[in-house]
Amino acid sequence: MIPVPGLDSVRCAWVEIRAEGFSLHGFLVFLASDHYFPQYLDGDGLADLDSWTGSDCGIFVVQSPSAKWIQYTRTTDHTWWRIFGHLLAADEELEHVLVAHGNTPLIRVNGTRRTLQEIFAPCLNQFQHSAEIEKILHRFNLRPTDHPSLILFKDLKDRSIWHVDMSDLVDLPERDLRNALHRWFAGTDFRNLLREARNV
Amino acid sequence: MSEIRRIELPKQTTVDQQLHAAAVDLLPAEMAEDPLVRWVSDYDGLTREFHQEEESFPAFEKEWHGERWQTLMFCYLASSALQTKLPFYFASLFHIARIRQISQGVLGIISGREQTRVLSEWASSLAERLTGPEREQQAAAALRRLSEASQEYHSRQLARADQWWKRWRMEVVPFRGCVEALEKAWGRDRYGEARGEVPRAVLSLWAMSNSPSELQMSMSHEGVRFKSVSLLSVAGGCETFGGQAWVVPLLLAGIGGPRWTSERFGDELRYLLHDWLQAERERRIAPQVQIALDRLRARYGDKNPFDEFGVGRRAATLALRELAKENNLPNGRPSPWLHEWAETLEEMPWSSSALPKPSRDDESLRSATRLADSIIKKNVLEERFLFTEAWGDFVQRVFEEKWVETVGAMAGATNKNASQPAVVWTLDEFVAFVENVVARLNDIGYSLGTPAKRRLQTLLDKTSRGETVYGEGAW
């Protein structure tokens, strides 16, 4: 798995990974509201997927905590605390609200439920911004609703892609999400795809 | 998870092209349409390897007979120089765009016209998660404080992004100029017409690539660093070529060729040394520049102290001159605050330009006043202030030398070349124009006087005859 902070970084990171000699490449596309993909990848997800994709497949994941290209040197590197740290220092009630409910999707904005963090302090390299995702999906001839999904290709010069829809995995608890992904990467579909990529 | 679908990309494009287009799509329209942005984002030399069939540096065409090693050397040096800086400008561009988009998005949601109603709805949703008899009030208070803090933070972020964007453009313009100069030099050198220009252009590009970037220092101060280029390598320059010493003899060897002469060798060496020393000086002084920037930033915060001296807003004072001196960085360049303000000043036209008479409405007089104010402010920062001169006398002198004299030269040029009487400036018209501008300037705090009528007459008469009027006592 190759974590990058944004789509623009994919092309820069390509210089690195091309030397690895992967047969298959791709990126995982999901919105912040595609629960619980962000939470899973924030935890063990990257390591799991890195193991399951093997040494012949390199997949980009746009994920802020492990950004290779943009590093935040502040001790509290989260926008959330940078904005509200001074408030929390003096207000225990507010701190309790944020700690207990700051990351729960409970506020409806433009038809989708968002967390307090997503509304007031979205991550700076939040690739999962819906407008950005829409542009990506459009460029790859996909529908605006085709997320979360996996977009795969052999080489940057390919004129077609493979698309794997993962929308049925939204709102699955993390454990179930993990199991579903594990089954897919261990299954015949992925193996056949890798074989096809090696043979092209 | 569903089955795998094979999808053709639009219009026979490639994954690479679509990724590139999608990345540029992410930029706000104002940035995406900027030619500099297109230049940086279209430059694809980074993803090409040197041994590929395509040239790693687009400007270099196939080598000509007998000089293959020089072509390869300059290709390598130029590409290396570009790879020092272009990844940073590419990455920083998207970082600035993200800051803008995120902060504009947040402010759009939380500070719209229906903010009160929206916060009230949100408070109800939050209150459902809380306990206690006062959960509604608790939720409302929490959201109000979050909203206020967030608005303040994101407004500052937007101001910072704007400042960085201006800085980005300031740095990329000369960088692009170096690349274009190299391309031109190479194009001419194909026919042996510009021997020596190519190595000089390569060294200029190298010097530019390895000069410290104030944008990068500013971003680094905010905790943003980019993996591809460290501050040290940008400041040092050694890493690009693995050491400075061997660059000079290689470039000097590159200067040679069929038309080499000893005199040209000396000239080329002088130019090379000049560029080299300049880059070295920039590198060594970079830490002092950073300290100065940090100090100014701590003092000013997010406000620009020059704002109160905006064009047409307030007269130039001694405080402005002292503020400008404070904002001259150790490397001789203006601070971002001074630069941003200086960019708003109007430029004086050439003294040989024709000067149409002002129209009867207020607009042309307002424009003339803005120009006069701009010229005074620009020059009170640059002109030498004589130690026995009062500030008011200094400003009057600057006004007369830099504005009245030039306007007089323009009116005189118009009179000299006039093809019809209607465009000719009479003395009364010229005096009235100067008086009106003086009155408008004094309204914003100046204490100027209109030069005596006989002096204005001398000025107009001389310039109408085509005589020059520069120098003390000329009018």
C-alpha cells in the first residue's frame, strides 16, 4: 500500500513505485462519509491491505495520517486540535462534547451525515472531499456514486481501467469490512486480475 | 463487492493523462487558468527517465555532429536543476489550493446567511447525544463556540493561502524565465550562433534552482514540508550535483568549441562567477532571512501593516518610510508584506507619452490623484532623505521631481506633437490640473503646495519646445 496525501501526489509517487516492478497498480477511492473505510485504514487497514495485495500489486491510498509527502511537524498534527486547543484548555464541558461526539456522524449537511470534525475542522489533505472524488470518478468514466471503489490499472499509459465497486461495504462495522476485503483479495477475482495483468 | 468491470477511458486518453487532468481539475478556476500553473503542471520531465526515447529536457533536441557529450551533460545538468525545484512548486500549488478550498468550504457552510437557523438545527441533533436537563443549551453553546473559533481559523487560513499564492507566482515567474532563456539559447546554439550562452543559461538555472525559496521557508515555518526537496538541499545546492567544485570546469569546458577565444573565455568566466557568487550569498544568508521573516510575522500576525497606506487612503509619512526599512530583508528583497503593498501602487507612464486632458467628471481626477499618491509613496521609500530637510519639504521635492515634472513633460510632448488645437495644453489648464491634484492629495493628509505659476510656465514652455527639464533648477 502506498499512502499519498492527494491525487496530485500519485504522479510524483509513481516515479518511486515504478522501480518496484509491480504488475498491477491502482487506488482506493472513498469519501470521509463512506464509513468505516477511513476508520479502518486509519487503524490496521493499511498493514492488512499491504499484506493481502502481495508484492506484485501496488495500490495508492489517500490517507492523511501516514502522508509521505506532506508532513506536519507540530506535536498535535491534527487540524481539529490546532483550531480548538485553546478553547479546550479552559472548557471541560466543551472538551467532553468533542471527545465523546466529535467523530460521530450526527449533523446533516446537504443530505449527508457528517461529524463535527468534518464540518468545522476537515483535514487539510482530505482527498475524500466529495467534489474532488466526483472529478476523479468523472475522469475515469465512472458515475458520481461509484464510491467507495477500487480503480486498477497496469501502467500509467493504459487506456482502460478495471473497476471494483465496494459500495455494499459502506456502514459495515470495521471487523466485517476487514473480513469482506480479506475475502476479496484472497478470492479468484483478484487472482485472475493479477494473472491478466502479468500476461498483458 | 461486485464483479470487476473493464472500463475504457474517455476519448482514448491514458491513465496518466486522466490523473493529470483530474489533479488540475482540483485547482480553483483562477489557478487552473493561470499560465504559470499550466507550465508547472504540464512539465513532465520528472516522470521521464534519462534513458527513455523521449528527451528528458524538452528544449534539447538531438545532439549535433561531434558534440554529443556536451549535449548529454547539459541535459543532465538542466534536468537535475529542474528536479530540485519543480516538485516543490507542483506540490505546494496543490497544498495552497487545498487550503483555499477547505477553508472556503467550511466558511461557506458555517457563515452563510442562515447561520443562526443552521446552528440551531445542528444543536438539536447534538443535544440528542447529550444528557442532563440543560443539554439543549449545552449543545447550542458548544456549537456557537466551535463556529466562532472555526471562522477565525479558516479566515486566517484563507489569508495565508492568498499570501502563499502570490509568493508562488513571484518565485515561478523568474524560474520559468530561466528555463525559457535556456531553451532560446539552445535553439540559437544549434547553429553555433550563441556559443557560451548555453552553459551560462544552465548555470543561471542551477543558481535559481538552488536559491532558497521564501515560500518554502514560510510553509516550513507553518509545519508543512515536502519530501522531494529539503530546505538544506534548496539552500545548499551541493546535493544536486554532488558537490559544487566540479560544476565550474564542466561548464567552462562546455563554453569551449570551434569558436572559442581567450577574450570570450574571460567574459564567460566573469559571468559564471557572478552567478555562482550570487547563489552562494543567497544560500548563506537564508537563515538570517528566515529569522527576519519570523520576527515580522510575530509582530504583524495576519494583518499587513502597510494596508493603512493603501493608494488614496492615507498620505505617506515618516512612519511609512521606517516601516519599509523594517521590511527590507537581509537578502535585499522586500518582505511579503512590503511586496504585496508595493504591487498595488500605480506605475508612472513614460514622459514621452501623450497626455489627454482630464475629462469633466470626477473619474480622471481621481485616477490622477491615485497615480500621484502612488508615485510619492514609491519614491519617498527610495529617494535619499537629506538630513537637513523636513519631511514635508522632502515630500514636496519628491512630488515635484517625480510627478509634476513628468506630467509637465507629457503635456509638453502632447503640445509638441499636437495635430489639432483641442489637445494642446494651455498654461491655465495645466496649472488648474496640478492645483486640483494637490487639493485631492491634501484631503488624504498631505501638506503639498502647487508650484508657482511661473515655474509651471517654464516647465510647460520648455517641454513643448522639446527641451529636457531634468536636474535641479531646470524649471
